[in-house]
Amino acid sequence: MKNQTYRMTMLFDFYGELLTQRQREFFDLYYNEDLSLAEIAENEGISRQGVRDVIVRAEAAMQEIEDKTGIIRRFEAQRPHLDAIIAAAGEIKTINYRQFEDSRLTELADRILTETGALKD
Amino acid sequence: MKNQTYRMTMLFDFYGELLTQRQREFFDLYYNEDLSLAEIAENEGISRQGVRDVIVRAEAAMQEIEDKTGIIRRFEAQRPHLDAIIAAAGEIKTINYRQFEDSRLTELADRILTETGALKD
């Protein structure tokens, strides 16, 4: 399961609060705290398979929500637009640096880069 | 209920697919097709109150998801950043128009405006 950590972290970031407390706890320990199934099982006093079932059900529940809503897909579709804005602001800085040396243009392009950076987080 | 149409349309846009088919249908007729509760009731052969209950439950279900996840809040928090990018690109165009008349700068600023526009939709 851990080869899908990035996707799982995204799902958890968006939909984690829709899980049961137990699902959320096990999921967090496994993917974010990087405990093994066996370690979680020992801490909780249940079987490794029991832990696995809870996590697999949590994944399935979040994936089903994403399949229906496409919200993460929508967020990720923003990325190429943000990258294009960053590239264009960078080119403005380069042209200005080489040719005009206007501090207002530098400042405005930097502001665009900062604001775009805030959107990428 | 209809004084909250904007908020309801946002909720439906994000979370509508998580409703039951019946909730989705009534919600759509009421908020998007602008039918009255009485009209929906007559079409469906149920009471006006029955229609109202379905819609109110749909609203509550979606609002609960938003209260937990904050996804719409997150999307809306992007708006001031997008507005700042648009403002800065506009200023770059103005400075360039008045002083440098460089077609590359115009084109790059326009590209930033186009890409930002795509993110606002």
C-alpha cells in the first residue's frame, strides 16, 4: 500500500475528516507517521489484518468520494496554469533585467511569483 | 431557502455527486431549474413538505461535508491571490504601455491574465 503514499496523502488531506476517528487514526499512523501494520497492531492490541482492513476501507471510502466529486482532479488541473504564470513572470523579469532595469516591473513580477507560490501550497 | 442560492449552488457543484439520486434531482429542480416546491411536488406526486424535507436533508448533508473538509473555503481562499496577480499583470501592462512599448511584455502580461482567468472559472 505504501507505494501509493502521495495519492493517499492527497486523499487524506482533502477527505480525511470524513473518515471515522479510528480510520483516521490508523491511516495517519501508517502513512504520515510511517508505522508498520504490525507496529500499529501491537499498539492497538488487534491483529495486523485488522489494522489492514481498517486502512483499506478508509482508502476505498476516500477514493470513492474522489471518484464521484473529482475535487482533487480539479485542484490538480490548476497546476499547469500556475506553472505558465510562473514562467511568464520569470520571462518578464529576464527581459526587464536585460533591457529596462525598471524596479517597478521587478517588484510586480516578484509579487506575481509570490502570489502564485501561495496558490501552489 | 432560495435566498441562499449562491451558497447552495457552490455546495451542489462540489458535493452534489455525493447525494442520493433523489436528493440530487430535487435539489437541481429547485435551485438550478428554479421550480417551486409546489411544482416539484405536483410533478412527483408527493407533498410539498415531502419535497422540502428531501432538499433540506440534501443541504444539511452537503453543509456537513463542507464543515468537516473546508474544501470550498480552501478554493475561495485562492480568490484574493488571483486578484492580486491580475492587478499586478495589469500594472505591468500600464507601465509598459506608457514607457517601454515592448510587445513581449504585453504578450507575457496578457498570458498571465489569461491563465489567471482560467483559474477563476
